[in-house]
Amino acid sequence: MLGQVLTQLGEEKADATFLTAAVAAFQSEQQVVSREDDADGWAETQNSVAMTLKCLGVLQNDHDRLLQARAAALLALEVAPNEETYKHTLEQIDMAISNAKSRAADHLT
């Protein structure tokens, strides 16, 4: 819950501090409820981590954050490979990575 509120604030205000705090909140939540204890809940939280890292990566133009987001999305999909929401998250992240690569290439020309 806290992670979601912080993510929303970070998106609305384009504020990396809120987004970074959101990632930490989600990760803390995952330490309380493990993948083994609640696979579906863990995957949902992992998907939230992925989306928040994507927002942070786009905001900061940080390719490494986008790759972390992709890794997080893939972990969620490991648990629930048929979950459309998680597939959509991965598609959004891949698009953000592609856009970042295009911007970087534009700067070189």
C-alpha cells in the first residue's frame, strides 16, 4: 500500500525521491511475505517494483534502472506466466528501453 502511494506521488510530481522510496517499500514488503509463502502476492508486488523502476528509469534517463525493471518484470512472469498485466508491464518496459536507445542514438548523430 505504501509503495503504491509513493509511486503515485512520484509519477504525479515527477519526483525520483518518491519513486526510490516506493521501490524500497515494495522490497520491504517482499521481505515480510516471501515468494514461497504467497506466490501471487509476491508476483504482484514484483510487478509493482518493475513498473516503479520503469518510471524511475524514464524520469532519470537511466538505462540500468530500465534493465532492473525488466528483470523484475521477468521474475513476476516466472510466477504467473499467463498474467496479462505482467505481460503488459514487460511490453511497456521494453518500449521504454527501445525509446531510451533511440534517444541515445539521436544524441550521437
